[in-house]
Amino acid sequence: MKISTKGRYAIRLMIDLAEHNNGEFITLMDIAQRQEISEKYLEAIVSVLSKNNLLVSLRGKGGGYKLARDPETYTVGSILRLTEGTLAPAPCVEEEGGCARASECRTIEMWQGLSKVINEYLDGITIADLMKNSVYVNNYVI
């Protein structure tokens, strides 16, 4: 599993919106400048996040984006699953996938265990945690 720039930038975008939340809509241009990310690339990311009700958008003068909820309610795992599609470390443990050899596979339990660890870890970190540079982020114990 490798997280693409789309997933990484989505997390940066969400942190930026949370840190600059003053009740007003924030333009993509402002976010793009602060994060040094192409505004065009951010458009594709906010489209996914808006369609899934993570962001509120407003077109026109005074428009832009803001979080739909408090930063404490957004997990890194949920954001990455929207932008990446899956966090599965191997195709055989993807929710929609599976493997014809699963019943005789000697490694399936290992992949399932790794998938569980990845999802639990990322679902345990919120945008609010990342805003604080939480010590928790670096303290996961298996």
C-alpha cells in the first residue's frame, strides 16, 4: 500500500481548512498558495470530499470551502478511503475484492491482520490530532 499525492494532499487540505476556520469560506487559491499545491489538483480533491459531505462549498463571490463538521470528527482513515479507494495492503483483503485461493491461502490471515492494524491506526487519528501534532500519532503500539 502506498498513499498517493491525492490522499496526502487531501489530509493537508483538511488540516488547512481546520486551522484557518473563522466561519468564512476559504478559497482554493488561498489553500493552494499556503500548501504549495496546484489549484487545479485541489479542485479534483475537493470535488470528492464535497460529494461525500466532508466539505461545504459555496460558488461565486465570497465562496470557497469549509469543513462540514468539527475537526475531531474526521479520521485520517475515512479521508484516505475516499481519496485512495482502499487501504488494503494486498488485493486479497480488499472489501470488494477477495481471492479465489482464500480458503487454501497460508498468508491470508497475515494480510487481514495487517489490514486491520492499518485501518485501526488511521481511524484513530483525527484532523484535530494532526492540528496539534499529537504525540499519539507516533505512539502506536501493536
